[in-house]
Amino acid sequence: MTENEFIHALEELNIKYDENKLNQLKRYYELLIEWNEKINLTSITKKEDVYLKHFYDSLTLVKIMNLNHISTFADVGTGAGFPGIVIKIFFPLLHITLIDSLNKRTDFLNLVIKELNLKDVEVITSRAEDYKKRENFDLVTARAVANLHVILELLTPLSKKYVILMKGDATIELENTDYLYKELDIKLTEKEEFLLPIENSKRTLLKYEKLKETNKKYPRNYGQIKKKPL
């Protein structure tokens, strides 16, 4: 995806942009490539691929959620900042929290935030199950982090309203989820399936709404979750 194709895609998604936002994105790409030589941030480095598979893909969140209707947003397992940093660039009024377990990655995120002059962005070095602020965010999301049965148990306690999972083909993962949803007191309210432009790979967005506060016994430690998913 060229920069011009990306701009056209923004228009199709009804996302507002200006020269400053596009320049921030360019600088983000430069920092990503520069730091990727020092630490492993992504295997996707070609500019056209980054704009398609990271930048555009991150923004497809708007297909299933009006981000102007929320104020606090947490991106768990954010890695190099996808989707959180990209969302922040184009929705600057959101208060964004980026959570990742590796110091090297959170160091990179803090540099990006400083270089791009982004405000109201907090970076937390933590595993999701160790993060203590429960029922804290309007929206919690994760992009291609773990199996649905694992990641929902980790994310749901952090949210007070919505959880959105950004996945590839989720058909198999969506099987046998009734018990999971019942235990976490959530419901799947919307599913959006589409093909990523150009390469036509499948993407799935899953939007969950919380029915009440999550039982304090969740999340369990990661070893228990992996050994016996809900």
C-alpha cells in the first residue's frame, strides 16, 4: 500500500487526516525501521507492507467501533504500538494506555511518543494478568496476541464497557465459546469480517460488551489460563 493508497483508504474509512498526522506516521515508520535493527519489533519492514499490514490494519478498528464515543483506550500486548500508536495519531483526543511485558519494546514506545509529541499516552511495562487497574477503560483491545479463549480472560477484567479483538480468520476460535462468555459476563455484540486490501487476507473484528463487573477470580495466572482455557 503506497502512501497515496493509504490516504484513499483513510477516506474510505471516514478517518480525518491532515499533513501533520501523515508526517507523524512517516516518522513513526522511520523510527520503527531504525529500532528494528536493534531489537526485534516486526518482521514486516518494507514501507508498503507496513502501511498496509500495520498502519491500515490498525485503523480498521473503526469498522466496528466509533472511537469518538469513548475516552479511554487500552492496547494490550501492543508490541511496537499497533494499533495503539496509530489510533492515537488519528484520534488525538483519546487517552491511550499501551501495555506490553518487555522493557525493550516499552522503551521504543516512549521514544515514539516523545518524537511524535503525542499527549495523553501512558506506557505500562506489565503482563496483562499483573495489571491492577480493573474495570478501568472504555475500550480494551488486542491485535493478534493470543487465542480468543486466552486473551478474553486477560482483557475483560480491565474493561468497563467494551473489548475488541483484532484477528485473522477466527472461525475455529469462535467455536465452543458459550461457557467462556458466561464466566466472563460478556456478550459478542458484533462481528466484522473483511479482506485486507491488495493481499486479500482475511481479517475479523470481534466486539464484546460487558454485562457486569468481572468476577475477581479472573484473570488467573497465565500458566493456568494456557493449561486450562475457559
